[in-house]
Amino acid sequence: MQIEKYYHKSDALVVGTGLAGLRAALALADAGIDTITISKVYPTRSHSVAAQGGIAAAIAHASDDSTELHMWDTVKGSDFLGDQDAIEMFVNEAIKTVYEMEHMGVVFSRMPDGRIAQRRFGGHSRPRAVYAADYTGHVLLHTLFEQCIKKKVRFFNEFFVLKLVLRDDGVVSGVIAWDIRNGGLHIFNAKATLFATGGFGRAFKITSNSFTNTGDGLALVLREGLPIEDLEFVQFHPTGLYRLGILVTEGARGEGGYLLNGKGERFMERYAPERMELAPRDVVARAEQTEINEGRGIDGKDYVYLDLRHLGAEKIKERLPQIRELAMNFLGVDPIEEPIPIQPTAHYQMGGIPTTKRGEVLGDGKTEIIPGFYAAGEAACVSIHGANRLGTNSQQEAITMGRISGQAMAEFVKKAALFPIPKEAVEEAEAHVRKYLEGKGSVRPFELREKLHEIMTGKVGIFRNEKDLSQAVKEIRELEEEIHHIHVEDKGMKFNLDLQEALETENLLVFSEVIAAGALNRRESRGAHYRVDYPKRDDENWLKHTLAWKTPEGVRFDYKPVVITKYQPQERKY
Amino acid sequence: MLKPKWFYPSYRKDVGEWAWILHRLGGLALMFYLLLHIFVTNRLAAGPEAFNSTMEALSTPLFKFLEWGLWGVILFHAFNGIRLVLVDFAGASKYQKLLFWIAFVLFLALWIPAAWKFFL
Amino acid sequence: MIGSKSLVKRNKGAMAWFLQRLTAIYLFVFLIAHFVIMHFVGSGEVTYGTVAPRLSSPLWKAGDLLFLIFALYHGINGLWQVLEDYIRSRGLRLFLYSLLLTLAVILFTVGAVTIFSVKA
Amino acid sequence: MKRKFKIFRYDPEKDRKPYYKEYEIEIEDGWTVLDALNYIHWYVDGTLAYRRACRSEICGSCAMRINGKNRLACKTQIKTLGKGTIKIEPLPGLPIIKDMVVDMDPFFRNLEKVKPYFIKYSPLPEEEQLQTPEERDLINEAAMCILCGACTTSCPSFWANPDYLGPAALLKAYRFIFDSRDEGGKERLEIINDRNGLWRCHAIFNCTEACPKDINITYYIKKLQNLAVNNQF
């Protein structure tokens, strides 16, 4: 079989076109850098588009607020695992980000006097979420896409990255990608490469994430022998539509929605008497799961209700139109008249590719910067979110870190040289595709995925324990063997969805082991990571970031300290 | 370069598309009729005899029937035209379906009973 | 947001669109009146004797002339709109446009001759 | 419950011309057309190609023609499609890459023609530009567009003449022209006031019928047409 090869050169390369990727591309274009973006999908299909509730910034329009408060809320929300120097920078930049986005034309919801409106969100002590009804991510992503069109960024849409080119001398000089539409290998050679490849929700059975969120960036980085930070912290969003996991924004609770169990009780009273439904997500998701596990789900089943009826038809239609539409279409429930059946859904990865505050990727996870390699957004771990992210901080992080990394890249590119891509890298990528196109296995990609879903949701979910986790690690490793026997039915070059799913499944398996092993390794409960057998936070032994490497023998761990500047760890109560 | 296609007959048509198709075909028919009409009435300029003989030749039942058909085409084109004017200038887009059915009922009500006038 | 009075200089279809609708309203009224007079009041018989006296009054002449102009505008422009939908090549568009223009001039001349030459 | 699907198939590498293939599968209550396509792809025929991403009506990937009409597969509940065989085809009017996958580039190229981005010449304030809720309401619905392409590819004017900007691009123009903060309205109006622009809209309403976000696109195109006419005087 003939596989064509195409070569491209540019100064900067951005992989992923969600909020982080597009913002970085825009920063690069603003600096006059020739930029290529690569994406598995058309930019407006990136999963940032599905973010709903808002974007956090202490602009203090709806109350007294300050960056200090935002910082404190974020640090506390992170269960003190967030790096405080990064958080401090982040909350200050956040305000700039909101005004900057407004200047690009984002249609934020407004107060009667014409200023930007804000609303409450979980874990934030003030109404801090700047929003556009319940489609904030949509307007932000489209606005950045529009600005990139204006600046004539070069888009390569529907390309699947097969390999990150990390040269022997430790320099990243581009990526090698598969043209989904027409087949063929495209070799992108650049002075600097940014990974804004998003999250890994699709490792789980019930997830709010798009089909595209298969954590490809993480797998590519792990394959090159680089570490990943804090991957055991998986955020479960408390309100996913029952059985589907489709996101119902926290803004629904921010506007005043209640959570009810099978007995009709507002059960959050028992778990977070002060903040109630607006406690951070880890707390609410655990509370829900506890109710369900103890038989107090609706009719004893595995869901609870999100009740919006008391908000009234007008408020629901104005502030939460999309939620209403989704509930009506997928569950046949009109939130104006009935409560919405919901359950926790895998939502966000707190960990990721370890980076500095400028988005530079750390080769050893600690201090050693890889020349020409950057990461931003959900794929990266600066660690702003620590062990648990607060709602609305992710869109803010994606855009803010996208901008900062883009600017850092622009500076780097102006001084850097272009290093060629070694022949072996291209051969490796080609072999990777050929393995599937020419293989004669018997396992279908989706069979493997379903097995993985069962393991991840069943054993690496909200409540974790030693036995399940060690079993999960073992089973994932077995699945990784099976990937070699995979059978791709479609052997064609044009839009081969089967091939894409096989490649994605392999990626899922690569990092899922790291999640499970990391969860097994961390013998404490902190933020989103809850060990039934170690239910207490253990600052003495575990106030540190996990760094994990893939090795043939299993996952290897190392640690780095948490940066603590202003706030000493204390008990976390809501 | 994108290849244009004249039409997708299999695309599921709602009233809007039906209205457009009928309006367009009716318009073409009316344009053709206008052409004939202008030449026929021009016989007036040739004096009474010429005109009357032409008119006589055109008073067969077939022409009566065609005239009745013409009345129908005009009615549909006219009422749907009013609907379009309302959509264009009065922001009536949200009511376009209702307006279509009103136009359609008016068209039928004025067309079908009018048959006796043409055939008598 | 743009002010509603800033000027777009070249005519790229805006006026044609507007006039199509303006003429439509006149045609709607005139044509229905025309049919009612021709077919519903009076004998329905069309001879020089019944038609010519009416057409020779100056008021009718003016109305007819206006009708001729508007109907031709509406019809030719409508036809042009249809052609524009399906024809993309600039050259062919130009050719058809001149063809339609010629047709309009011929029809106008023939029609105008009729209107002015009718005597009671 | 068993349901039959008649699916458009075309792989330019293998097939000389397109054909339809029937699949009968067991569906569950609450399934959307996308669920059915996934099932067929995963368990019945791995060579089937289509686009999908968010599966929650917001990314716009899975627009296709279902039972003759453009819709989002992820939004279309199977139970709303009656009892007969369900026919699935790609969006009309765009080049077909494979099966339900069409080349969206012409669609996005048309979008790019209308300067689909915020334009401001006067200096920006330090903080936000003010905009009242009423001013924002003017463009709220138009800003909901997800660029799925269902509207433009449902338009007979676009089928016949792909140079026509199409409803999606015009809606985007509206979203900026009627934005109280934007200053590029005049130049945008110059672009869309064109024989291949605004005036190819004949109020057929297919776009409005097809829009999965229930945006009354025709209404906004009409507002643009009126604005363009007013600017003639």
C-alpha cells in the first residue's frame, strides 16, 4: 500500500483548536509569527464549544470581589494541591482575559446598565462567573475562531497527530499527522509546537465529553518517554443527564437549582450545610454518589433530581435555554414542569503535561524545559486546579494560558532555529498506521473501548479502593496487549473512521493505566481523588504532585513539591 | 470548484418550498402570458374588425378553460406575493406558514367558484 | 452597527429587490380589478365595442401605461432573478441580461402603441 | 424494537457511483439517529463514515440529511421519525468525501467572505464596551449559530448557485452588523449587498426549517435586505 508523504514548514505549530489552541494561535499571529494549527476536527467542533456556565474573573460587577478571594477559593477548591504561584498569576490575568475577549466581540450576558453580568458558581465565594446564557464556551470559541480567520492563521483541519517529534538532542521539532480526509502522512516541521489537545473523558463510560476527547496529546507525550503530572485526579461533574452524561451546567445550580434525592430531600444539607448545591464539584458528586449507593436515588435507581421549577419559566428560558432544550430532547423532561434526572459524569482532567507558568513543557516534570515544546489548556498541568477544579476556571485557564503560552512561543520562535525531523520518526509514524491498515487481527476497536469503559467507570470512578484499582491496572495492561490484535475493517484512505477509532483506542489505553496506577499509588483522599480505604487527606505524605512515566514494566512515579506561597493547607469545609 | 445542482427533488419540502416552486412556475407562466397578451391586444390598434375577429377565434371552450386557469395562477401568485411582501417588510417570517395557508384558502375560494363565470 | 442612512453607491440588486415588491402591490390591485371588470361585471363578452371606449379614457390610458411598465418590470426582473439563480458565468449572465432588456423594449413599444392608438 | 435504515454509501476509492445500503438493527428507547449510526459503525459495518463529536447539539459536526431533511443526527430522536425505513444521506450541495462526510470547505470559504469577525476602529475602553441587554437581544439568537451547515445546504438558491453566500454566512453578517459595538457594518453590507449575496434569498424558508438551533434565519436575512434598501435612499 502506498502512503503519500507531504512536508510542511512553519515557525509555530499549534495542535488542537479549542480555546487554548486558538488563543495561542492568535497570540502568535498577533506577533507576526507564521502559524499552522492542526486539529482532528473543524475548529468550531472542538469540545470547548460545549462549555456552558461561564468563565471566572474577579471583575467584581455583581458583588465585592478581589483577586485574593478568587485565589483563595481556587486554592481551597484544589484541596491545596494547586501551585499557588501559578494560581496567583492566573487570577490576575483572568480579569485581563475577560476584557480582552469582550473586545473581540464576545456576546456576554449584560446587566441593565450595560456592564458584563456575573453569576454564582460552585466553590466560588462570590458571583464570579462571567457568562453568555448557558453557551459561554460556544461564544468564546466562535469568537476566537473568527479572530483567527481575521489574522489568517493557517488551519489544517481533520488531521490526526500520530507522533510528537522529540529529537535525540531533546528538542521538539514538530509532529507527524495523518490526513483524515484523504489519507497520507503530513510532516509538520516547526521551531515550536504547542499541545492544546484537551481532555480524556472518553476513557469513561458516562462522560460529558465529546467523542473526540480521547486524550491523544497525553498518549503522544507518554510514548516519547515524557512524564505526566497528577493524572489520577479526574473530575466528575455532578450534573450529567441520566444515562447519557451530557453536561447540565453548574450555572443551573448557580441560578438557584436544587438537588433532590428519592425522598425529596435537599441532601446537600448533610454534606455542605453552608454552600449547599454550590459546594465544589468533588464534594457534590460524592454526595450524589453516596445518596445513590445508600439507596436514596430516585426510586432507588442510580440518579437524583436537579430541580429548577422554582426558578420560573422566564428565568429558565432566558438564562438556561440550552439546558431546557437538552433535557426536553434527550429525556423528554421540561425543566419548567419537572425535575431533571441527573447523575455524576466524567468531566475534566486536573492533571496533564507538566508545564511552567509560561506553558513550557518540563521534560523531567520539575525544572528541565524542553526547547520548542509547549502545552496549554486541559492537556496541560500548570497546576492551577490541583486536586479539584472549580467550575468556570477551566475556560479561563484555557484562554489565559493559551495567550501566555502563545506569547512565550512567539518570543522563543524569534530566536530559535528550525531543527529537521529525523527520518526514523517518519518511519515510526508510518509503521504505526500500517499496523492497523495492514493488520489481520480479530478484536474490534470498540470492543476494547467498551471493556476499558467498564474498568474505568467501575473501578476508577468517584469512590476508589486498593482492590479495585490494582485489578484495574492489571486489566488495562491486558487490554494493551490486545491492541496488537485489533481488526480495522476499513482499509481505505478516505475518511477512515474505523482507523481513527483504533488509533484513539490505543491512546486511551496508554494513559488509562497511568490514571489507575496513579490512583492506586496515592494512598490518601484529596479533592476529586477519593480512596475509601484512605478517606483522610494526608498532607504529611501526600502534599505533592505525582509525576508518572510509562515503562514496559508499568508506571514509574516521582514527585514534586506543591508551591505554597500565601495559604497554608487547612481543613476544607463548605 | 463546486458543481451546482439545479434542484434536489428528494429534499423534503415544507410549505415554504412549495410556495416558492408554485410562485416561480406561476411567474414564468404569467410572463409568457403577458407576452401573448401584449401582442393580442395590439390588434386593437389595427381597428375594430381585426380585433373582433381575433377575439372570436379566441372564444373557444379551450381558451375559456385556459383563461380560468390563468385566473388561478394570478390569484395564487398575487396572494402568495402579498405573503412575501409581509415577510419582507413587516417581519412576518414567524407567521409565514399561517400566511401561506391563508393565501392558499383565499386562492381556492376565489378560483374554484369563479369557474361558472368563465364557462357560462 | 451601521446607521441606516449611510450610502451604498453601486446598485447590486437592492433596488431591483425593492421595486419588484413595490410593483407587486400595484399589480395586485390592478390585475384583480382588471379581471373583475373583464369577467365578473358586465357580459363578459370581449369586443372592440365593449373594450375600446373604456381604454380610450385618459385615466385608463394612464393606468394601463403604468401597468405595462410595472408588469414588464416585474416580469422581466422576475425572469432575470430566476436566470441569475442558475447561471453563474459572467459572460452568459451579461448576454441573457441584454436579451431580456431587448425583449422588454420590444414589448413596451408594442404595448405603448396599443394604448395610444385605441380610439372610441 | 427493530428499525430499518437506508444509508447513502459512497467510497470514491471503491465505488463508481453512490448507492444505498440497508441495515436493520435493534434500537433502544431514547436513541437518536447518531446512536444508531454509532451502533452500525461499531457492530455491523466498520467502513461506514460520518462525522460526530459533542453529541449534545452544540458542535455542529453531525449535520446530515435524515428522511429527506437536513438535521443534526445527535438531536434527532428516532421515535420522532415515524414508522418506516429511515433514510440517511449526506448534506446536499457539497462535494462528498465519503458516505455522510461532505467537504465543508466551500461553506467556510463563503463564511470568510463576509468578514465574520468583530471590527472596531475607535479606541477600546480599558474595561468592557457597554451593551444593554436590549441591544444584546438583537443578536442573541444569531450568535447561537453553530455553523453546522444544515441551513446553507438546504437552500435551493445555494444548490443551484454555490457562489451564493448562503444563509449561514448572511446570519453571521447580521450578527456583526446588528451588534451595537461593531464598526464594520458598512463594509460588511457592501459585501453582502451583492447579486450573489442578499438578493439570492427568495424566502423559501428551508434554512429556517432545517436550523437545529431553531434560529429564524429568514427573518434576519429580511432585516439585512431592508437595511440594504434603506441605505439606497
